[in-house]
Amino acid sequence: MYAGSTFRRDSGRIIGVHQKIDRVARRHLKKHIPQATVFPSISQILHFEGKNGPDGIKRKSPAKDEPWHYIDPSKPEDRALLDMIRDHIFNLKQALTVNNTQRAAFEAAWLAHAVVDGLTPAHHYPLNDKIEELWGKPHHERVTIKDKNFIRGDSRRDTFAKNWEYWGAGGVFTAHFMFEWGVASVIAPDKFETSGPSDDDIARLERDGFESVFMQAVHKIDAMKMYDEFGKQGWTRSLADKTKKILVPQIINTVCLAWYEAARDVQDKTQ
């Protein structure tokens, strides 16, 4: 999702989707954890978004420790993002246990970023397959900024065609960016006051675990085929309604549950 530019830390404060979702999820989390629970404030969490977030790594050091927040809902073996989320939850639990607020804020921010991206329809697109097709190598082998931004073909015509397919109007990257920018524009005025977890959601999390909750959300969102609809028709009233009434509330709910999963284990150990 759109998180502002990666050049300034405060970029995205107004329209950044990650920042907005984090703010709303943090407010909802407050309702479900004891008042004495030491969980990072929203300002501490947002310090690790934008320039200091996962998207900032892509600009600073391409392919080196760069998070890959894509998941193919049709492939049960596609577990890279699930493993990343599991690690962030574990690390957040550890940081909360020892009252390491700065580390907890980092893990909370990057955990939320991974969850949001994993539930974003544009991140269900098989981008790695497309990169291998156009670049001739996996995404993690594009190790320089130039290599990430320019596709070298077998001829001038092939070079132009491949770059246009990825970067041109209606291309892979352009479509991804326009979808996420559209989400940011659509949800900007909303407060999402009723998007937090219900008691039933909390009970389901405690019974089934976060991975099960997350994957149910992935499949629910994937079944709506919003990115396919966007590819065919662009932004429509129907797509905007689904974004405001289903997609973003589901994402906020799931981010809140991810944070709760870490916080509740710390509470259980100290009670």
C-alpha cells in the first residue's frame, strides 16, 4: 500500500495508507489490552514507516534485506510472507517482554506493514514471475537501483517493449501504483470507527492462531477479485465501495489482531 515517499520520514502523514491503518488499528487495540500494558504509541510506531519503513529499504539497498511482501493465495507453499509475519510477531513479543519500546515500535510497524501488504489485492499479483519473464532473473537478483529500474532486452526494440510493459501506461508497475494511490484517495476522509476486532474475532484468534486468521482474510479478499476488476475497468464506484466497506476494514481488523497476538502472550506470562 501507499506509504508516502521514502525521502522524508514524515511523508505519508496525511494520505499514507499504512499510516492511516496503523493509527486506526492502534486506537482499536487500546480497547482490547489492559491499560497497564506497555505497547508503543502510534507516534513511536509511525517513526518506522515511510523513509524508515520497509519501502525505504527498497530505495537504500535494493535486494539487500529487502522485504518481499507478496503472497499467492492459490499456492499453499508460498510461505515467505507468513514466515516474515511470524518472525515479526515473535520479535515484538520479545521486545514487549523486556520493555524495549524502540524495538517493539520497529517490530509493530514492520509487522503491520507486512500484514497490510499481504492483504492488498495488488500484492496477490504474481510479480516475481513477471519480473523473471521480463528481466530474465528473480527479483532478489536485481542488486542495483539501475538494475531494478531498467530492463535490458535482446535488442533496442525488445528493450523498449519490455520496459514499456513494466513501466508504461497500463504497465505492471503503473497499474500497481495507481491501484494503491486510488485506495489512499478513497479512504482519506473515513475514520473506520467500527473496524476493530469483535469479541468473536479475539476468541477465534486465541483458538486458531494468527496465521489461520490472516489466511482467512487473504482468501476473503482474493475472492473479491478487486485487482482484476481494476485492471479491466479502472476505479469504479463499486470498487471504491468495496474498498471502504470491506477491504480496508478487514485490513485494520487484521493488523489489530496481529498486535494483540503479541501483546496477549506478554500479558499471559506476567499474570
